[in-house]
Amino acid sequence: MTGQTAISTDATAPSRSQIDTVLRAILRDVLGLEEAQVEEFSGDTGLFGHLPELDSMAVAGLLTEMEDRLGIVIEDEDVDGEMLETYGGLLAFAEAKSVES
Amino acid sequence: MTLYDSWRPPLPSGKRTEEIVLRFDRAREPRLLLLPPLFDEHNKTRHQCVEIMRKLDEAGVDSFLPDLPGCNESLAPLESQSLTLWREAAHEALALFRCSHVLAIRGGALLAPPRTPAFFYTPAQGKPLLRAMLRARTIAAREAGREEKAETLLAQGREQGLELAGWPLGAAMIRELEAAEPAIGPETRLIEQVELGGSPLWLRAEPDDDPRQAEALARIVAAGMLAA
């Protein structure tokens, strides 16, 4: 919908680095960061619970964008503190979901 | 030029309420009604909407941003509003301010009067807007150690209304949002984010503005209106 970085839907399972790129682009948009800043995110970089601006509404927007741009469906039951807490957790979740879909 | 004025949109009771309208009115011919995003996305983009109006003013276009009942500075209770009522208010505003065109952003496109020349910037359907708000509520509940299910909440909301992410929505609003689609016709010019550059401001965790995006959007809208 936004015309931002997205994975084409006709591709077979997207590669790890593709998912990583899309996820960083979404976080850049949500957090209003420069590309260089999100490039510095590591697996341990704290997200929900660590960044005060990332409230429940912002997280909801983030998950909706992940669904749109990664072509995945995120169920209520999937969403827990662990997957949202760090960049590594979110990336691992997105990868697992992409394999499923 | 007075930036703020008031207008009297309809209420569900059949009465009217007094609301604010922000306007850049120099009695020029191209006149535009701005329908901003809804709920949380409205808050995130309020500054940007005003920025867009300033750029339109510089480009020779008059523009009007009326508060709908229950929105922005309105004292009317949000829980008694509905999309139907807001559509009626938008339709009245179009005539009252003698606007030839509409610029609708995100959920604002759900309120655009049909068969009116319009620019829809990244229009949104109602369902995903509702879904994001339901999700925000279940995430917040989980943080607080409560377990809530979106489906159960939604069933409750359809009957009794529901407070979602701080927004008290009535049953009519929830039922209408579930089905609402922007009416895109031959008179609609769709504007995608890529045309403006930058990233979508309604997605930001914190409200923000971007003068370059506002400039790009105003240029597209002004060119379209002045050519018409």
C-alpha cells in the first residue's frame, strides 16, 4: 500500500537477507530514523519495552506493515513480549512466518 | 485572512454542533476540502495536514480542514458518531465551503463524497484500520497481564461499542468500519507514497512532519486542480 520496500508476492520463500532488509525499512519508517541508524541494529537491540515511543498502537502499526510488506499473516496468539522485545526476536519471528506462508 | 472559523455539522440527534474549521481562504477559485486520516493516524499527521495546506496556499489553492463531530477539538462524544454521519458532514462541508475538489488521506477517503473530483493519498480500507486498533488493545492488555481476544472484543464492539487504543467507538462506527471501502472512481486521482518520497508519517510512533513531502503533495494537487 505504501509503495515502500516490499517483497514481491510471486517470489518463492524470501531469503533471510531480504526479510532483514524489509524489516529494517519498516522500523526506519515507524521510528523515523535514518537508514544508517537502523543499519546499526543488532539482534540484541531493544524494541518494545525499551523505546518509549514504541507504544501498543505503534507496535500494532508495525505488525500490520509486516503483514503487508512481507506477505504474512500474524495471528493474535503469535504476538508476545519475547518476539517484540529485540530486533533479533522480531527477525526470527518474521523468518519463521515467511516459511509458513 | 482568518485561519480559524466555525461551522455547524449535524449530530445523530438531528441537532447541530459547533466545530472549528481551519481555512486558508483568499476567495480564490480552486477550493479544496481536506479529509484527514482517522483516529490515531489523525494525531500523527495533524501537523503535516496544516503544512500541506500552507503549501497549497502558496500554490494558489484555498483549502479547508473542518473538524468532524468527535474529532480533534470537538466536544461532541466520539462514541455517538458514525461513518454515515461523518460522510454527511463531509458532504455538507463541501457545499458550505464551495469546494470543487477533495484531498483525502488514509481513512479520510472513507468519507469522501461520491462523484466528486478527488485526490486520495494512500487511501485505507476500514477493516485494517479497525484491526490495527484491536491489535493495539490486545497488546496493551497482554502487557498489563490480561488476556483479550480480538474476535471476542469485535463481537462485543458490534453490539455495544468498544474503547480501542483510547478511542471510544460506538457499535455503529465499528460495524461501518468493518465494511468501509474508499469509493474510487474515474474522478479519483490516487497518490502513492513513492510519488512524495520519504516514509509515511501516519506510520510513525511519534507525530512528525516533513515539509518536502508536503511540498510534493501540494504540487501534485495544485497542478491537478489548476489544470481542471
